[in-house]
Amino acid sequence: MPNQTIEPESPVDAGATVRTLIPARLDRLPWGPFHTLVVAALGITWIFDGLEVTLAGAVAAAVKADLGLTDSAIGLAASAYLLGAVSGALFFGWLTDRLGRKKLFFVTVAVYLVATAATGFSWNLWSFCLFRFLTGAGIGGEYAAINSAIQELIPARFRGWTDLAINGSFWVGAAIGASGSIVLLDPDLFSAGTGWRLAFFIGAGLGLIILLLRAWLPESPRWLVTHGRSCEADAIVTGIEARFAERGIALPTPPQTPLTLRARSHTPLGEVFRVLFGVYRNRAIVGLSMMAAQAFFYNAIFFTYALVLTKFYGVASGEVGWYLLPFALGNFLGPLLLGHLFDTIGRRPMIVFTFVASGVLLLATGELFRRALIDATQMTLCWMVVFFFASAAASSAYLTVSETFPLEIRAMAIAVFYATGTGLGGVVAPWFFGILIESGSRNAVFAGYAVGAVLMFAAALVVWFLAVAAERKPLEEVARPLSRTD
């Protein structure tokens, strides 16, 4: 988009009527440089998260030794990160629907940047947990603000694949974290008490770059229209359309039936929860089931993967990164290669397939581990296959909760389901698995894997009966705007 200055207009009075073609104009666009910029500048959120989770896992043994912690204490720190993500999602999600997507782009990444750098200065368990909590708060806030904007800026026919591919970029961050940990935990290069601290500055450096990239992104035109700022929204969309004209690309004529909306400054929390759990009760059950299942599945296994390698297979902490790289590759390829099927075959059948496949493969891998039939390398290869499908399943959970609720409460809906799902399925998982691993019993760890598989099967069942077909449909058709009057 041209680096133009768009002066903010004063919002119209709440209750004023606005007629607009903005959503139709956005959905008729072909893929262009603007959409690539959206993916690059906003998709970095998942790279951040992947970086943080991988670093925390890869340096867990080094942190444990340097700060004198136990396995369960490392699990507690991981849970603190997730608890921060839950809190940040709720607070910043609430602000995102009120203040706009763009303002929160910068606030949340700034919180992340400062907190992850501070983690490198931790001196004991409680300082480490505090900084991990604040880092998680920044990432949780990112999920709400960024998912909202991506859904509202990407044309409907590309929405499923784009969302899954962006979520899959988590594993690009995982690969960066794994590679960085290999270097920083090398005792020939850094002392044991220095390498893990430097690792957390990787994310802070990336955060500075992303602050610059996001300066080029506009506010969501859909959000602007619902807040009575239709002139701003029109100027932004006109600017995007002009880029296609400059390249000689003719745009199809959008539908000429405008949406009629009643402008509002915000949506009261009472209405938010009435809509989420009353009007859209079935969708709420679907979103909660998917988010809780995938959160437990991922956080239980990934946060404690380094502990499994070091305790059961004797892998040195400095070598853990080598095992995380192929793991990350399988996770990245899943959404990338399967994502387009969610737009063509459809949401429901693909969600059910990926959730069930993930659970079955987890049980199979867990049984091989329990019987000690695989070594560390073979287990990593098994995880590559498991998470090829599980990564697509997890990404589809974020896609589902961000596209099936009305625009006016989208960020808050994402926040509520991310927070609730992560709280139920994710916060307890690392701590729980830390205890299982500390027991030294393969049977105990397998029991934890079995719980994760059962949750995935249950979520698939809920999706099969209650999920809606949202593929290739405009957001306003999937969920009618609360402010719509026509």
C-alpha cells in the first residue's frame, strides 16, 4: 500500500446509519503485494510464539542447572507463560475491539519485546516466572489483535489457507529458536549461565524489526466502518485497489448491494457474552472444544520435549536443538500443504480428519515410547508425522474462532476462546507433564499422551455435529454483524 497519510475522522454519533460496500470490495480483490505485506507483518506473531516456546524448551535444562530448579519448576515456568498469554488475550482483546486493530499491533509487540529481553536477566524461579508471564501476555494480546486483522483484510476465498499457513509459521520461529539454542548452548562458545540468557534476546531483536514493518499497515477498514469512520475506510481500500490498477490488473465489479450498519463506539461486555454463549452457543462449544484439545496436545508435549530427551534418552541439553529442527519442519509443512483443502474440501471434514489423525498417531507414538522400542532420533521422526497433522488441526482451531463470530466482537471472541481453551487445556499441561516426567516412569508419560489423544477425539466429535461451513464465504455471511440493519 502506498505510504500515504490518512487523517483520522471523527466517529459519527453512535446509532447513525452507515451504508457501505467495503467488505465486498475487499473480498473481490485478487492476491497482491498488500496481502503479502499483511502476512509478513502480522504473521510474525506466530514466529514469535514459536521462538519463545522453542527457546523455553531448548534451554530448559540449562536454566534448570543455572538457577537450581527442578523439572516441575520448569513446568511451572511454562505454565506461567501460558497464564500470561491467557490474561493478555483477554485484556488486549477487549481493547482491540474498542480501540482498533492497529493500535494494539504496536502495544502488544512492545510488551513482548521488553518482557522477553527481561527474561534474560532472571535470577531465580520467581523472576523467571514473572518475565515469562509478561512475555506470554504480549503474545496472547497479539493473537487477538492479529487474528482479527488477518480475517478482515484477506479475501474470503484465500482465508482458510492463509490463516493455516500463517499459524504454521509458528514453526519457522521454532526452527530459529532451535538453531539459536544450538549455538548459544555450545559450551565452547558460551558459558552455561550465559548462553540461555542471550537466547531470549533473539526475540527482542525480531520485535524491533516488526515494529517497523507494521508501520506500513492500515487499520482494518471493516472495523473503521462499524465505528462510523467510513471515509477513512474508503480511502484505505481505494489505496489498495490503486496498487492493482498501477500493475494493469482489472478488478471485478463488487456486488452492488451495500451493507447497512448502525455505527457504535463499542460493544458492552454483557452483549459480548450474550452473543457468544447465547446466540452462538453451538459455535462457542465448537471453539472451546477445539482450543482446549489442541492447547493440551501441544503444550503438554512441546514444552516438555527437551525434558523427555534429556531424562529418558540422555541427550545433552546443548544437543536438543538438533532434535527440534525436524520436529519444526513437520509442523510447518502440515498447514502449508493441507491448508488449501480447508477451502476446497471444506472446514468440517478437514478439521475432523486432522484431529482424529493426530490423536491416533499420538497413541501409536506413545506406545512405542512406553515399550522403549524407539530411540531419540526415531521418536523425533514419529513426532514429525504426528505434528504434520496436529499442526493443521491446531491452526484450524484459531481459524474457526476468528471467522465464526460477528465483526464487532471478533477480537474478544478470539481472546475468550484462546484464554479459556489455553486455561483449561494448556496452563496445567506443562506442569502436569513435568511431574509425570520427573517420576521417571514411561507408563506415566504415556498416560499423559493418552489424555491428549482422547481430548482430540472428543473435539473432532463436537466439530462433526456442530461446526458450520465457512469456507469461501464473506465474514458478514458467516456471522451477521451485530450492527447490521438491512
